[in-house]
Amino acid sequence: MAEREEISRGLAKGRSAREIAATLGRSPSTIAREVARNGGRTAYRAAMADHRAYQRARRPKFAKLARNPLLRVLVEEKLAVCWTVL
């Protein structure tokens, strides 16, 4: 939310996506996509963008280990013996 607020303030000041990105330590394309996805330069609002991001992320997602009991058992066994892949 804090980064979205900074984007909103930057847009209100007429700053470019490149300037806003430099302030946030993000790629300019990331900022441009965020703005385009949430109403564009004139309609971007941080609270609404944050709400929409939360809505897009909300979907039934089950962890891979919960969906695959055999994989879960294998991972548990390997963790028990401190096994890693490097």
C-alpha cells in the first residue's frame, strides 16, 4: 500500500513512471503496468489499486504439498534427514 501511495503522489505531481520507479527502486515498466492496470495516469487511486490487487490474488490456491500426498511424504522424509539439493 505504501508504494501505491507513493505512485499516486508521484502521478499527482506530474512525475513520470521512470521518476517514480527510481524513487521506489522498481523498474519503470513495473510502475507503468501498475498504473495502466488500475485506471491510468488520471484515474489511478492507491486504495482502489490495492483493493483490486487483493481481489485478483484471492482465488482458491492449495499448496502443492497439500495436493500431493506422495510429494509431502518425500519432503518430510528428506527434511527429517536434513537433505538439500544444491
